[in-house]
Amino acid sequence: MAETSSEIANSLVPLARQPAMVLLESGYLWLDMGHFDKAREVFVGAAALMPKSEVPQIGIGAVEFAQGHHDKALQAYRVAQRLAPLSSLPRAHAGEALLFMGKVPEALKELKAAMDLEPDGDGGRLAQALIQAKEAGALPPPRK
């Protein structure tokens, strides 16, 4: 079957962009409602359908981060980084997890790398906001 421009590249089965976006958004809706198990299930399923996309891995990381499991969030963000090494968003999220883990030098390195990769992209802007929040003392102290 020929791949069209509206399909997700390298997906396990042919998957159009619109249903993929709806699937991922449903994961974020579950997350926003505090249904972490359902959100995780959606993102893990999406990761199985789109094994070469970093987007579901970022969702898995977001679920872990929301529950305070910063180490597990970092693991998911690292997978996303390996899948998309030139994307700033996985690096910015990894930097955020590292900040909350109290690993400030490593976090700043990730955040600066995100800004260097895509200064005007979502990851670059998130990284800049996190650095500003850190400098302003607005971030909570790391959990022990």
C-alpha cells in the first residue's frame, strides 16, 4: 500500500494523521482529568502504533511527570530524544524532569541544547521559560 502524505510515516499499520492526533489528544484529556492509568494506556498504545515517533513517548513522560515520577518521565523523554535527536521538545522536557530531580547542571545543559536546536520552536520556548522560572525561584524544590 502506498503511503500518502496524510499518513504517519513508519507506523505499524497505515495510520492517518487526523486519527493519530485524536488518539494523542484523548491521552492528554485523560491526563488533564487525572485518569493517569487511562492516559498511560492511550500513550503506550500510540507508541506501539507509531514506534518511530517521539510524540507518544513525550505523552508517556507527561503522565509520569504529572504523578511526580520524574525519573520515569526522564526515561520516556530519553526514548523520545533517541527517536528524534534534532527535536527540541524532548530535550526541553528532559531538562524539566532533571530540574525537578535537582540535577540543575544537567538540566541547564539540556535546556540550552533545546534552545540551540529550535530557538523559536515549542521546545526552545519551553526551555527558555523553564530557565527563567529557575532563575526567578519559581520552581519548587526537588523532591527527596
